[in-house]
Amino acid sequence: MTTNPDVTPDPVRERLLKAALDSFLSDDYHKVTTRLIAEKADANVSMIRYYFGNKEGLYEEMIRNTLNPLLKVLDGQMLDTVDGFKDFFLLYYRTMAEQPEFPKLILKVLALNQGPGRHFIHQLLERGRTRGTKKVTQWQADGQAWPDLDPDMVRMAFVSLAMMPILLKDFFEAQGKVMDSAFFGQLAAFNGQLLASGLVVRAE
């Protein structure tokens, strides 16, 4: 069940999504119960069945709800030019800095097959791949990227530059590097320029 952006969000549904996010990020999927989520959301457990069908449906909607703002960028104008990379990286870093365990959850599902949703996440990523390929084709047509560029190579670099700083945040901060909003702003600008420059350099 998806949310229509023109409809006022249902507060109970939003509380359940927030409680699910907090719960699934802090504990393994099989240890989280619908009753626990409902208690955190100050809602009746029957509302989970009403909105999401079951625990797995809630889990999938929680992931979709978190990733959708990032995927929608691929339909908008932010990445009409490669200069938009820095703005996307900043959006990603700010979104994930609020819930740094989320990229780890996605990694656990995809790499370690922990928890349900592997097929569902693959569908979301395939959607991003299709939209990203359209963007690369557009850049090539506009002369912003070299003609033989492999869109999957761009996607791999794009995902690496986005995800790794969040995944390694605890490690770097343990070494004394504060990764605050100012740092992420500088990193977004650097990685944006780095990736944009690579698109116009032909690989040997």
C-alpha cells in the first residue's frame, strides 16, 4: 500500500512506519514483533493488518518509504546535468545521517540475505537502474558523458560514493573525525565533482 502525495498522511500509519523503522534498525527482523511496533506507535496491532497486511508488508513499506525520496530524484531535474551529483549526494547523506543503520540493513538483506524483502529491494534497485540509465543516455546526448560509457559502471560508482561514507561513519569517528553536516556538505561537493569529472574522461 503506497501513499498518495496529494492526500494528508494518516498519523497512525506514519507512527507505525516510524516505529517499524526504529525497531527493524535496532534489532534483527525475526526478533521484532508486530505487537512491539504497535506499542511503540501507540496503536492497536490490528492497524498493522489494516494498512500493511502483515509484518512483512510493513517491513517492505518501511523500506519503500525511506528510499522513495531518493529514487524520485531520478525522475526530477536535479540530475538533468552532472552538476547535480553534489546535490544528490548531500540529500543522500542528510537522509541517511538521520538513520545511519538503514544502509547496513539494506546491505544485510542483499549481501547476507538476512530478513525478508530481498526480491522487493531488488525491484526498487532495478527501478533506480532503469531511471539511472535514462539519465546517462540523456547526458550522452547532451555531450556531458562520453558515448561509450557503461551506465552500470556509473551506477556502481554512484552507489559506492553514496553508501560507503555512511557505512564507515562509526569507524572514522572512532578515529577522531567528526562527520557532521558541514563535513557531509564538503564531501558531497567533492564526490559530486569527482564523479562528474569521471564521466567525461574516456577509460583506457
